[in-house]
Amino acid sequence: MSLNHYPQSYKKIISVAFIFLAISIVTLGGCSDRDLMEYAANKQKSQKQPIKTTLFSQVLASGRLKVATIYSPVTYYIGPDGKRGFEYDLINAFADAYGLKVDLVLKDSIQQVVESVITGEAHIAAAGIPKKENEAKSYRFGPVYQQVRQEVVCNREGVNPDDISQLSSLNLVVGKDSSYISSLLTLKEQFPALTWREEDKSVDYLLEMVADDEIECTIVDSNIFETSRRYLPELNATLHLSNQQKLAWVLPKSANKLHEAISYWMNHYAEDGKLHHLEDKYYGHYTIFDYVNIRVFHRRIKSRLPKYRELFEKAGKEYGIPWTTLAAQSYQESYWNPRAKSPTGVRGLMMLTLKTARSMGYKSRLDPKNSIFGGARYLAKLIGQVSPNVYGRDRLWFALAAYNVGMGHIHDAQTLAYTLGKNPNLWQDVREVLPLLSQKKYYKGTKYGYARGREPVRYVQRIREFKDILDLQSAAEIEEKLLQEVDVEL
């Protein structure tokens, strides 16, 4: 690989920062693009006094990337599995490519997030920020990575407008200094009677107010709505306030090299399918919303889960599985009914067969502790049987699918995926193939034959939805506990 593979800007950065890299290229001939970027970053950091100082060279030299964001289900929050969020994972993927550590700068609003970049408090603002047609004089946008719509969200049981003109008669509240205000101002030119109220509250807080009937409607991005309505099933998106809007990170106006680095990396990240994989991780299972089922789930979180939560937490800790995964799986299996029984003979909270329960060292499937620990141990065993080429959370999704349909059929689906030109080690590809195992022309050549392939796909999808709800509630509990600890210290 030669430096000609890179844009002119990258050749300038490398040649100015460390001339001797040109000699080293000979030994790096077989390296990947990422290897070369990391090598360049490490060499850049080793220079005590760079010949040319840019914001990006300063970041590389320090090894720290300051990123401003906000708490929300789609940006960043702390759940039982640790830190997560679409924006959080995306920014860390970029940082990892250059050997950087991320320092989060948490703010209360999008405006504050952008201002932190303008003032130099942060290098990047990553918070689902809509890209404007004309960039501001004081900052610039990075490449587009996602598109969303602005949705008018109201309480399902209240008034649900289906036309912009109807909003003028409603109690519409939006966040102060939010991006939704500019959309409303544009619409007001066409609908002069349109009114709204601005409050200095987060999007999450406003959605909770809508769910609790404290206000009638608010405005949020479609990805936030899709995530939040699992947590607040009373929400309903009644109409689109805007067409598709492009989301991008915000950078300092003069950060040319940083912009080039992000653009170059983002292009490769998307081409490699990693951006699509990240989108699938957070939004891929939100295909169908069952309002009644979700409402019942929320009621049982309060009425049934407290009886077994401690057992889920202990089993999760013992077998290295998030307790919310075990709880979500148990709900999908038995609705947290310890005496549940299916026509096929599986029983208990985790719906184990007698053979499986005994092989895991447990006799009574109706005993909640035996069932939960037996199910957790069995799921951990399945995770260990997943192909070593499957990484990250996909190992969990593969194992859950195998819990439902058997590991043999999962291996068949992987083989079929490879045959069809798909990636056999990605859940998003294998879940497309699994339903084909019910068709003779596909299963006749497999080792384990026919399978009701749609069932494990739905099974995993529902568990992921239930888990997300439990994660968000757990995150709220963690945040409340931290605030209480701060109050005690004060």
C-alpha cells in the first residue's frame, strides 16, 4: 500500500508530521487502511513538537478526544451492561480507529452541546444534530451518518392531530432552543395560528409529560420516538412535522484535518457494513410495535418482576450474562409465571425441558431459583457453542435463537447464509436466512433439515425489545441513585 491510496490531505499530514514514515511504508505494504491510520496516529503522538499544529494533530498527540453529548436513549446512558447508546458507540468506533480515548462532556441541551464546540470545551458534538443547509459561521458539520424525521408525538388516549393546522388548538410544548423550533417557525409562515410553548426540559422529560397527560403533545426525532414508545407505550406519533433530516456531528469551523479524518473513516465504516450493523443493534428489532403486549409487560414489571429480580441479578453475575437479558428471556418464555407449562412439556420461568434441567444440575423446574439458574447456565453454554467468528452482542443473539430452535439449525442457517453470499457471522444476515429453513428447496441440503425459522427470529426480536425497556428503567434507577449519593455528599 502506498500513500497514494490516501487523499492528498492525508499525505500532507503524514509527510509533514514525520518524514521517515515514507521509508516505513515498505514494511507496511500488507497493512490494512486501519492499520496505516493507527500507525500514523501513533507516530504523530510520538512527536514532541509537530512541525505543523492542527486541532487533529493536537488530539492525536494527547490521545484524548473530547466529545460533547446529552443523556438520551439514542445518544448515551448508563445501563446494567455499562455505557451505551448509538452516538456513544459510533464516536468510540471513530476514536478506536485512531487509538484515542473519549472524554465525554455531558450537557443539558443540543444548544449547549454545540456551544461547547464553539468555545473549545469539546472537539466534537455528537448528539443526533440535524445538519443545516447553510453551515453557521462559528462551526461546521461532519459527514451524514443517519436520517430521521421530526414527529409530533401525543398521548395515545388523547387528541391525535393528523394535520398541521390542528396543532394551534393543542397544548404543544417543545424544548427550549431545540432544533424543532426552527421547523415550527417555518410552518408558522404557512399557518399563522400555529402556537407552541418552549420549556427548558429534555426531550425525555417532555415525552414523560405527554405519557402522563401533563401536556398534550411534543416534537421528537423518529429514532427517539421508536425507542421511547417501548418505555412509554402511551406515546403515539400522529404526523410528520418534517421530511427526512440528515444527522451529523458538529466540529469547530477551522478543524479541516479532523473533518477529513472523520469523513475518510466514516466512508470506510459504512462501506464495511459496520454502520448498518450499529443501526441494527439499536433499531433493527423495532419493526412491529404491539401496544397491548408492551402495556401488559410494563404492568408485570411492577407486579411480578420484583419477586425474581434478585435471582436474575445473581444468575447473571454468576454466568456473565446481563440480568436484563435473562429477565427479558424469561418474560418471553413464561410471562414470569413460575408454573408455566407448554404443550411440548417445557416448564417454569425459563421453560426448560426435563432433560435440559437435569443436564444443568437442577431437578425442580417449578422452583424459581432452579429454573433461572438452570436457564442461565444453559444460555451460557450455548454462547460458548456459537462460532468463534461471531463477535460482540451477536454471540448473545445467536445463542438466544439456539435456545429457541436448537444450535444445529443455527449452524445450518449460517451455512445457508454463506451459500447465499451473506455474512454467516452477523445476526442481521442470519436472521434473514432462518425463515428459509421452512422451505424444502433450502432445507433439503442442510444437516438438520426443516425448521420453523421465523420463530427464533421473532423470539430474539421480542427479547431485545423487552431487554431495552428493562435497560432504560435500570438506567433511570442508576441515575436516581447517583443523584441521591450526590445529595448525601452535599
